[in-house]
Amino acid sequence: MATIVGWISESVRVILKISGLNLQSFLVFCTVFILACFLLKRRRNLPPYPAGRVPVLGHLLALGRAPHLKLTAWGRQYGDVFTVRMGMEDVVVLNGYTAVKDALVDRSELFASRPPMYLLDAMVDFGKDIITARWGPEFRQRKKFATAVMRKLGMKIGTGSIEEKIREEASCLRNRIAEYDGEPFDIAHDATVPVANVICSMVMGKRYDYQDERFRELTEALNTLAAEAGAGQIINVFPLLRFVPVVNAAIVNALQAFSKVQNVIKEEISRHRENLDRENPRDFIDFCLLEVEKQEKVEGLTGDIMTHMAENLFMAGTETTSSTLRWSLLYMVLHPTIQRKVQQELDAVVGGGLPALSHRSQLPYVNACLLEVMRIRTAAPFTGHATTETVKLGQYDIPKGTQVLLNLYAMHMDPAHWPDPDRFDPERFLDAEGNIINKPESFMPFSGGRRVCPGEQLARMELFLFFSTLLQSFSFRTPEGAPPPTTDGVFGANFTPRPFQLCAILR
């Protein structure tokens, strides 16, 4: 017994980097959970558990630092539906297209809630937002309201579209990259600014300059938040660890970074209150302020809820899109032949002007490249749901409130739907006549059903216009003598590229 406890203690010490933690205190904490394991009745008729489960920690050690790869491998071994033990909690994992589609689309409402996630819940006052809100009328009203307002503000095709704003930001990004004059640079910050400016214009009615120090701090806060949120997942499994020094460092850093983002939103709300034109709302905050007064569409909307909704739009509308844009340039650097095909199509269709959404239907290969990027490096490889009532899943019974983890990464890397899935091949998304296949099976980069990303249309517009403008203007390559960038990525709040440099040669 002493050997087992020692092995667990040492393993946890390595994984959590808790060398400064008092071992006696940690063992007391473990003992409490071991007793709970014996006292609490285990749920019956759940899907099978993979090997590698240990007391207290469950499968945490086995998952390691690349859980998307481990869960995908387990899916091939145990089937598309299985159960992992996250500390004291059973989590049902869905890997394949059939299982994911059943949960996200066919029976969406039964899987439409969110599980408790301490870090996210702490940021948004436990459900006072859209993303983490549990299933119910509050969530439905907030999402419907936010989506309707964003459409009024231009998240649509045609008259009143925000297309011109995106094209303006794409032009600014092109000019910014031209300033590097072919020298090596890291595009991470420059790719974030235009994406953030589009969502900032819709949410707050303002934009930032590339050299703006306040925005650079905000960008760093977003990066810190994404990285620390991933490192702090242990707090979601064992919330009591938030009180333990050293172990709680990630969550402390994440909450500090989040407070910087929140302060910016709160300042903008205060500014909007001072000059609100009730007859002519300009942006999302204005529409929210009016709704707080009227209480017509979102019952019980308060200033706090409005703040958290605006935070959702700003953060979700920035990080995933900018990350996908960086992945797209990384893959162009790695595949110069594909890059040339993209440029040839742009030259033939667009010519010397700036790409517009009206060109999109004439640029199937450009679109196919973006779809392939979203498949092979999905920005959000997991989406966490919870059942709204007891669900029959094949031969298994999933109790109400069970956390269900939908592994979109596994679905997008399934060789049954995507032969040789690790190969970057845009032609997967083209039919025999060269036309784009927009909605293939086993492809849901924006999730689906009741919890589908409300900003999907905006993200697709941005990615097309930013990517096509950059590829029309520059040829991208690895700096002379530098190794090619890795496609391994960093698994945190999102799946992001590791820092890399490239050279942009003006065409």
C-alpha cells in the first residue's frame, strides 16, 4: 500500500509540478477522496472505462499533456463511446461521427447543457453568460438575443454586412506585414489585431492600432488566459486545490488575465452609458443597455450578465479565428505547391483588386484550403456538454447531468471519412468537377445543434477575406536556414500553433 501511495504521490508531483507542496497535506487530501471512492455508489451501465485508471486521479495521468491524441487512440481501441474517470467524475466521451452527430444534431436538446467547470464558472459568476450557461430559458434567450443583435450589426451576407469593415482590416494587415520587408517575423500579434478589431467594432464600436500598448497588453492577457486555462484544468477536476499554493498558480494567473479583459469591457460599458443614443444604438453594448432598461427579450438581464455576454463575444470571436488564420499560414509555408495553386486561382479570379465575398463562389480551392485547415487543426478540438435528462446511448444509460465530451479532433482525423488524415490535402473538399463540398460528413469545426458557435458566419467571412488578401499579396516561406514550423500545436483553452516565424515576400 505504501508503494502505491508513494507512486501516486510522485506521479502527481511530476504532472502538477508541485514540488513546493507539503506532502503530508497532499496525502491527507488524497485519503479523503479514496474514502469517498469507497463510500459513493458507482454509476451503473455507463460505457466501458479504458485501462489506466488509478484511485483519486482516475485517468488524469494516462491522458497526459496531449489528451486529444490519447482520447482518439482510446476510441480506436474501445469504440466511439467510452467513459473516462476525471478525478471523482465520470465523463462520457464521444469520438466518431455517428455518435457525435447523434448528440449534437439528432438529439441536440438532450445534450445541450454545460457541466460544472470551476475556472470558467468563476470567471462568469457561475453561468451569467452564454458559453457556460446551463440549458434553460435563460441560455436560450441570451443566445437568441446576441445572435439577432450581431446580425443587425453585420454578421450576414448582403446589405448591411460588415464585409467592408473586414476588408478594411485585411488591408491594414497587408500594409502591416509589408513593413517587415521580407524579414522574419512572428505573425501571432499581427494576426490577432484585425480579428479583434472586427469583433471590437461590433461589440464596443472601436478599433485598435497595431502599436497600441493597451491592446498589446490585452492580447498578452488573452494569450496568458488561453495557456493558463489549459494548465489549470486540474482545478476543474479538484476545485479544492484552488486553495493550495503553487498548485493554484495557473488558475490565479488565468483569473488575473481575465480581469484585465473584463476591466476593458466594463470601461467601455461605462463610456457607452454616458453617451447612449436610445434611438440609434451603435453596437452590441448599446443594444444590451437598451435591453437592460426594457427587459423585453432577455428576462432578468443585468449589467453583470451584459458584461459577461460581451466578454464571451470578444474572447470567442478573437482567439479561435486568429489561431485558425495562423494555422492556415503555417500550412502554406509547409506546402509551397498548394500555396502557388491558391495564388494562381486568386490571380485568375480577383486580379489586382482586393478579394471580396462576391468572389468566394469563384474560388473553390481557396475555400477548400481553409476547410482543410479547420479539419486538420480544429481550433476547439473538444466541446464539453452535459445531459439535460437521462439518455439512452446505444446499450448504455447516461444519467441526467453527466458530462459528455465530444471529441471533434477524433472525428476530423477519422480515416474512415478522411483517408490519410495527417496529410494536408485541400482537394478532400472538392468534388470531381472541382466544386467545393461545403458540408461533408464528419466535419463540424464550429460544433453543432443547440450549442453551435453563434459567430460561425462571421468567422467564415473573416477567414476567407484575411486569408485570400494575404495570399494574393504575399508569398510566405520559412526564414533562410530555419527549420520548418511544427504542426504539433499547443493544447490549452484552444489548439494553437507553437510560436513560429515566417517571411512574407511581396508579390
